[in-house]
Amino acid sequence: MYDWEEAPDLNITPLVDIMLVLLAVLMVTTPAVIYEESINLPHGTKSQVIQQVPDIEIRITKDRVVHFERDSFSINEFPDNFILITQKFSLDKTVVYIKADEALQYKDVMFVLKSVKEAGFTKVSLETNG
């Protein structure tokens, strides 16, 4: 006969093992799932460019020589000559790109950047290989 007062033993160890394995699988696969949502961008109107604003490119070599268009200046002569040459450019529309050799000191690059900003140009970018 059965003893109805006896409490049954519940063995939940296999259940916990299975749940831990499922949790580990979920944790490994979740970062690999990439959600992609298609976005339809609006189409702009094609307009004709009325006047093309020329860009300015300044290159600084590791010898501290600044090249601007076809001219070359030492880094100390650059600010005065740059102001004289760039009076024909629009200060607020022209984009200035500065390319500097990585062997240059930080202060040399910042000196040229400061000189360009003091000349009145507002759109100045430092170019990198990245």
C-alpha cells in the first residue's frame, strides 16, 4: 500500500541544466542578429549650380614647407602670404583643406590652422587617411 502522507521529491536539476544551455545559446546568438529596416529616402530636386566655389588645399611637408596652389612658403612666412593671396576667395563659402605630414609637430599644424582661421575662413578641415 501507499503512504499518502509521504511528500514526493522533485528533481529539478535536469530542468535547470536545460534552461542554462538554452540561455547560453540565446546569449551567444543575440548579438549576431542584425535588424535591418529599409528606409525610403526622399528624392531631392536637381538644381543647377550657379557658381562653383573653388576649394583651397594646403599641404604641409615634414620639412615645415607649406604648399598653397603653386606657391611654397616656409611655415613662418605662410600667414602673411596666405592673407594676400586669398583676398579673391569668398571667406564664408570656400572650404579649406589642410593636409599635413604625420611627422610634423602638433604646434606646426595648429599654427597653420590658426593662420587660416585668422584670415577669416570659417570652413576649415584637417584631412587624414581614415
